[in-house]
Amino acid sequence: MQAFRPGFPASAALIPVLLAGCLESRMPLFDEARAVTPAPAGRYEQQEYKAGNWVKRQTGSLAIENRSYRWKPDDQQGVDFFTLHDLGGGFFIAAARRKNPAPKDPYTYALFETSKEGYLAYMPACSDMMKLKLPEEDLPVVDGSDCFYSDRDALVRSLRHYAEVMRPTDRYVPVKP
């Protein structure tokens, strides 16, 4: 695991994938008032791992509003909002919900880990989580293709276990001017 470096200029330019995530809750599992903002505002590149290499997927701009992030991908309409929650040891949970949610809109979650280059993103599909040998108390409720958690600690343990056995799905790095 990578060590967290205070003040490290990496980003969590992650929300386009996070909002499509499959790890969800119907009620908030994290207090937005306790969100942290370790990633500075600026331009970032999202990369995916293909054939042993990190390959550019897209770039965009990250802004901070109070304790929330706002992500605007280049050449795309719309803005995404999310918060980060410090788990210690260089790990953060990203929590997202639509800006003006309908009552039944879920909260979505992903795990991020600091690295030398930026942040590593672990955004498993529900089917990926169900393949893990999780203890019964950490199993989500499955609804279609989505995994719903009602317990914050179970979600955190499940995502950390996933990160121990699986490769990150994406990486986010600052774009140098």
C-alpha cells in the first residue's frame, strides 16, 4: 500500500465513473460535514490500466466548493459533485449523489488510495464484490446489478478487502501546466 503524503497535489477526478458505480446506499453512510479536501483544485487526467500500461481516458477540471468537489470533464456537458472521507493510511472513500437528487436516488461509493503519481481508484461492480469471500456481516443486499450497504463499516471493510486482492480500475494524476 502507498503512504499518504500530506499536501500531495493529486486528485480525485473520479466522479464520472463513480456516479455509474454499483456500490450504493439508500441513506448517507458518511457525514458531509466531516468530508476532507486533500486534492487541490486544478486539471487532471483519468487513466485506465490496459495491457500492462496506464492509458489516458479523459481530462477535466476539479474545483472545491466548501467540503465538496466539483468535476467537469472536458468536452462533456454537466458537472458531478462528490465528497471524500479519510479512512487513514492513504485511503479515502468517495461518496456521490446527484446535485438535486430525487428521494430514491442512491448514494454511490468508491475507494481511493494515494500513490506516488496520484490516486488509485477501486470501483468494483457488484458482481465483483459478490465473488469475494466476504464475511456474512459484510455482504451487501443485491438489487439487480447493484450492491446496497446499510452499514458504513461493512462497506469500508468490503472495499479495503477488494483493494487487497484486485488491481485498481483507474488512476487520476495532475496535469502539469
